[in-house]
Amino acid sequence: MNTNFAVPAAIVAGLISIAPVLRSQDAKNGADALKYSRETYSKIHMVAIAKLEFEAPPAAEFKYDRYPNGGAERIQSGDGEEYARKDGKTWLKSKDWGETGKPVDATTARRLNNWVEVIDDRLSSTTPLKFVGNKDGAEQEVVFEEENKGKGAAPRFTFRKYNDEHPPLLSHFSGPMKLGAHDAKVDIDFSYLISVKINDVTEVKPAPGAADTGASASPTPSVYGPLPKTVIQKKADNSDLIDRGIAKGRKGDLKGALADFDKAIKLDPKNSTAYYNRAYAKRLKKDFKGALADYNRTIELDPNNAEAFYNRANVKAMNLNDVPGAIPDYDRAIELNPQHSHAYYNRAIAKKLTGDKAGSDADHKRAGEIDPELAPPTQNTVTLLDGKFKIDVPSDFTRDPDDPKEPKTLAKFSHKGEGGAWGDVNRGTHGLTPEELEGYLNKRVAEYTKGFKWMPKDAHLEWLHKEIVTINGWKWADWSFVPMLKGKTDWRNNPVYTRNLTTSYKGQLLEVNFTTNLTTDPDLKDEIDKIVASMHLEE
């Protein structure tokens, strides 16, 4: 279960156009530009149009839209199909951004996740870049290349300069990439829309999202949604100002929105709705203390407003590092609205962070009873090898359909969350006797220690296990690792946490592999450890 406070995204977007200028570039500028691009595209509505050409046709073409802060995602494939998901959850076949639709099968989900990973991989590249020149002589565009040790064209990044205050922004990538076991020629156009997370009057309830385990959970702005009728008490002389402020917020004019809310409060200092809206506008402007003061005033004027208590708790927990102080506000929100599933969910997170595991578990359970989307995963026992092998896999992993082309793969699993975590159980890829188990372990450790092409240049494998272990009475070779960047020590928050366990079963290899892939959530690592610990094999 994720230990993070999180919120969903509403989507109101507008195109922008800006005049570009170029400055002199060097290798450091290239790294800075890519870092700036990564940070910028994480905060706005990013659009990527990609084409992946493989050795054998057909090529894969798709358009990928992603809203910030764990918001909605959409993929439009070249065959005319549309898919969407919200908060990094299940992909739906949907033409309305995931408002309606049916979940896709595991194979399609993995393909969509792989496409997303291609985009993220280019934005996250740490390979040194060398300056090539201005594209077509234009002063507004600059081109860098990765150092290419192989044959063919080097991967090329084109950046466009939008103003003098910031580095240039990635606008195009082209070049070869290794996608799984296949070589591909990749072409991606990057662009963006401005996304403003304001809807009507008040903040909506949150749902689970990106992981964060510390008490100072990373702030994720909430969004406005429909205000309960009992809270709408606007007077005729200032309702237009409030409505106008909301409209300005939708267009990204938070300064103008704040000015209108200020005027509305001046006209009617007891209008709780104006304070409520101004609180959220201040929060978007990162004036967290100001937001807290306005939520305080909202509650003074409207002490039965459950959403005001709930959102004040979110400000305390997410933005002001006051998790203990948030709990009484979640308590009051639940008293006023016993069906407030997201208040239960966030209170569960707060209780976990303050050491109340029993209370956290109870609140998680209640949140799931009210809203199944928030329910913690249940355990499903998967039985293989005619009942001889059993493994408990939680419900947030789905079992993929069996592939006749892979008869030695007994089962494959895909995680429902973002990041492409997966697992599989394989049998009989080659012979392996119990006496050969330790030699096999040493061989795999030596092979993997050499590293992978996909690892950053300054990364290495941190071996978490490389030993023979006994699980439920059976001996396994445990060769589990996580890639680590130079100078980093906290592997718990690293991606690609991988558990590999191998044994000999009736003279043949039997192997279990689970990895977090791009997911960094420490709780998922714990979940994978529990999966491995549940394995039971008998003659």
C-alpha cells in the first residue's frame, strides 16, 4: 500500500506559443537542457508523438498525452484505437480520457506501458551529450548527440529555446534504441499544453498516486471539483466575482483569480466560498501558510464543511510537514461525512507515518469498503506444476494469458500500477541438478555484475542476495539486485528492484523472477518480497 498522499487530475488545457532564442551550447548545457526538459514535462501537459521501427515490420506509431502530478494519460495508437488511465491505474480502452471504458488485457497493458517507458527513457537519459550545432542554421534550435560507440547514426536530441530565462526544451529525439531484445529506430516529437487544475468551486477527494514514504510527503496539488450544495452560499453582489475568479484560474491566471477572490471577500467578509477558493489558489501559488489561514477562516464561517476539514488536513500533511496535526482534521471530515472514502484513505497514510499500524490498517479497510478502487490488494494463490508449486500473488498483479509461443513460461504477471512491474515463473529452459545449483548461482552473479547496456554509465548492480537460501523447506539460489548510481546508498527508493530465485526441480531449472521495473515505491519492493517468501514447492 503506497505511503503517499495523492490526488487526481482535472484537465483544462490551452496552447501557448513563444519566441525562441539560442545561446552558445556545450556538453553541460546539454545535460542541463535535458534535466530542465524532464522537470518541465513533469509539471505540464506533455504530448509525445512516436514512431518505433523494428527490423521486421510493422512499425509502431502512437501519440501519448500525460497530465502532471499523476494525472490522466492517453495513448492513441496508429491503428485508430484509444486508451486511457487515471492515477497510473488500469489502462482502459476509452475515447473519453478514461471516464468510461473497459480494461485492456494484460498483453495490451504491457505494450502500452512499454511505449510509455520509451518516452520516459529519453527524458531520463543520463548519457553524456555532445553539441552538434544549430538545426538547419536556425538560431532557435540546438542539437546534441549521445556518444555513439556502435554503427549507424548516433541518438540525437533537438532542443528548442523558448525564452531567455530557461534552458532550451526537448522538442525531438531520433536514433537507435534497444527495446527489450529488439533493435529499433525511434523518432519522437515532444510538445506540450499548459494544464490548469481548476474546475468549479472546491477541491475534489484524492486517490492513490505516486509513491512517497517520508512524513514530509511530496506535495501534489489538489483540484477543484463540484462543491456540495450545502456549501454554496454565494450572495448576488459577489457571485460574479467568484465565478470570474474560477474562470481565470481555468485559464492559468492565478494572479487574476486571487484578485477576484480578494474583491469578493472585501464585499462580503463572511462568504466562506470565496475563502475556500482563495485557499486553493494560494496553494497552487505555493503560499501554503496563506492557504491554511483561508481554510481556517472557511471552517470558522462554515464549521460543518467536511471538504474544508479534509483539504486543510491535506495542506498540513502534504505541504507543511504536520502529519500529526492533519489527523484531527481527517477525523472531523469523517464525522461530517462518514462516506468520505478518501479521508479514510489519507488518514490511513497519516496513521502509518505516525506509527499507528492497526489504525492505518482499519482505515485502509474502511476506505476500500466505501470505494473498491482504494481497497488494499488481496492475496491470490497461484498453483502450477499439477499443484506441486504454489505462490501467493496479490490482486494488484494480474496473470497474463498463456502464450503458446513460450511453452516454458508457466505463468506471467503484470502489475496494475504505473512503472511496468512484472513477474514470471519459468520451467525447463535447461537441465539443472541440485549439485549444480551453486555453480549456476555464481555464473549468473558473474554475468550480471558485468552490467547492462541500459544501465547509466556510472551505475552498478547492488547485490542484495547472492546465496543459497531455504524457503518453506526447499533450497533456492537467490540472486537479487538493484541498480545503483554512483554515490547513492538508498536502494529502497531505486527502480528495477529485482528478485530472481532458481532451483532444481526433477532435474530441470525452475526460476521465479519479479521486478519493480521503473516503479520506485518501497512498498512494492516489500510486496515482491512477500510473494517470494510465499513460494511452496514439493516433490
